[in-house]
Amino acid sequence: MIELEQTKSGLITIKYNGRYIHSKYDPICESNQFIRGNMELINKPTIVVYGIGLGYHIDAIARKMNHNSMLYVFEWNKELIKCCRENNKNIFNNKNIKIFENDNKFYTNLSKYLSKAGDIIIHKPSLDTIRSSNEVLYNLINDYSFSKQSLEINKETVKNEEENYEANKKLKYGSIKCVVNKLKDSNKPYIIVCSGPSLDGELDRLRENREKFNIIAVGSSLRALMNKKIKPDVIVIVDGSEAVRKQFIGYEKEEIPLCFLSRASRWAVNAYKGPKYMFNGNDEDEITLRTGGTVAIPAMDIAVKCGTKKVILLGQDLAFIREKSHIGDFEEIYGIKDDLKKNYLNKFVEGVDGKFVNTTEGYIRFKNKIELLISNYKNVQFINCIKGVYIKGAKHLEFEELLKTL
């Protein structure tokens, strides 16, 4: 797996599975460029880095950081640790550098020092070496970095969500526990209805078999369901934007329980006149729902909290199907065309049929979060009746075939 070779500058560089982790020309020059983009973090008293490589970038950081700062380096790949120890002992002997290897306290220490540092410097070539061997950690590091970037870019969004919280908590609402108690111990399986493009082809079947399921709908799928005279048991929203209000136009007086995240759109929550239930509003809540970017996660968690042993995903494609990212009602709801594909640097991932499907970085992160939720509920069967991405831990089954089993 590991190959060492001499660079043109006379230094040793490293290849892992055929890919260079450092420059094949001048690793020191490359490392100096690497740290220039991270000087704000390097000037902090606590610095956290993921990825050790051969330590060139660690040396560069150590030279630039304050003499009383501490640098914490995390590396899961034991082969890299061993190779670095053999070729760059200096960083292991530096009293201002602490290196954490793959052991039973790895995640505890990572969480501890991330909290202190508030951010992380990622040596991407080192991180890529664990992409297949530790997908959970790979996604965790990537998602942490992405969340920090999003927080910085979307300061206005964060401010908006704070204002949502202050407005929402003043309204009259019930506890999410009331919804759970009402649906608890139902013998029917739960369907989580999302607004991916494949939902259009399943709505007639769902209407014909409505009484076989408890239906939890995300807000963006409500209009499509109601247009087919399918009334869900629960609606869930988490998005904090004003545009969410448009999902409820014409349905403001329905008696369907609306479950909303405490930071969700205050415009939508205020406009809806039916029963409302807030979740994750304070530490005293008896039931806390999992969240993670996509509204499907708390919707799935409501189903699990209700005691079901079977959760079915419908319309959670997380991919572009026939060049579309959402159901046909998207334009009717928001008044804009569903041409999101043009606005993203798209990626390809494995689909449910084994072929690659076109998706986005954001959708991949949602997929990772859903897979993490599934991995935490070993006693629940998750069935993926969609046309989009492959979701690890869920059984894929066409909706038509699922209906035959019922």
C-alpha cells in the first residue's frame, strides 16, 4: 500500500495505494502553501489537525504557531503513523505536539480537542486514505468542516434561525410527546414521504393503499399528497427560510399535526392554524429528535419513537432523476423552475440499481446522516422505496413489490 520515493528536491515523499500524499517535487514548499491558508487557526492556542502523512505540514505548523500553543494531530491510519515515525521522529518528540493514534479513546479525544479548538485543519490526502476503511470517521471529518464553512458563509441564516426560535417559543404549541403517544404502538408500518422526483410515480399506489400505513410527510411533499387526496398523519418541517410558508398555502386550516423544529420557519409555523408541536426547544423536553440537515431524519426518528419496527422511505431520492431534484409540484409551490442541477458542482454516487446517479455534495451529506441514524437503530427495519442513491443499512424494494408483501 505504502511506497516511498525520493523527490527532485532530495526529500522523501509517500504514495498510498498509488496516490501521492505529499508533492513528488517539493513536499516542504507544498506544506508552506498548505499552512498559508490556515494561519488564522494556527495562531490559536489550541490547534487540531487531522492527517499526519510524513509530517511535513506538521513541521510547518510547528514552526509558525506560538511557542505556548498546543498542536493535536489525529490519524486513524496506523500504516501512516508507523511510516511517519520511521521517517520524521522530530514531531513525535516535540513537547508542543500530541499525536493521537487509532485506539479506544480516539473519538473521545477528537471530540474533546475539537471543542477547545472550535475548528480543524484537514490534510485531505491523509484523510482520503481511510475513505473505505473508516467511512464513519471520513464523513464525520468532512461534515464537520462543511458545517463550519456553511456557518461562516450563512451568517444571515444563523441569525434568521435564532429569530425563528424566539418567535416560535412564544406561540401556543404542544409537546412532540403528544404526537408520539397518539401514534405509539400502531400495528401499521410508517412511510416517510419526501419530495424527490420518484414520488410522482408512486402517489396513485399510495392513495389506493392509504389505510395500510401511518404517513409522516415532510412539508415539501404536502401539496403533492393533498392533490391526490392523501392526508398524512403528521407533517414535519425544519427549514428556517420564509419560503417554507409557501408549502402550506391553501392548507393552513388542516387538522394535521405539524411537528416543527424550534428553529424552523416562523412564517410557516405562524401561518398554520392546525395543531402544532415543537421539538428540540429546550433541555427539559422529554423527547429529543435526531436532526441532521435533511427533514427526513427527524421524520424517521418520530416513527422510531412511536415504536415501529418498519420505516419506509418514499421519495427520498437525494439525486437527480430525469434531470429533476424534486416532485412535479415544486414549481407550483415555489414559483420557480426545478433546475437546481445547473447550480451545483455535481457528483456521481452508487444508486439503488447499482448504477451511478447524479447528485450533489449536499445530498451526499444528507445520505451520510440518514445512514448514521439507521446504524443506531438495529432493531428497526428500514426499507428504501426510491429511485435515487443507495442508502447503506436500508433494504431496497420497489414500492409496488413492498405492497405485495403487505
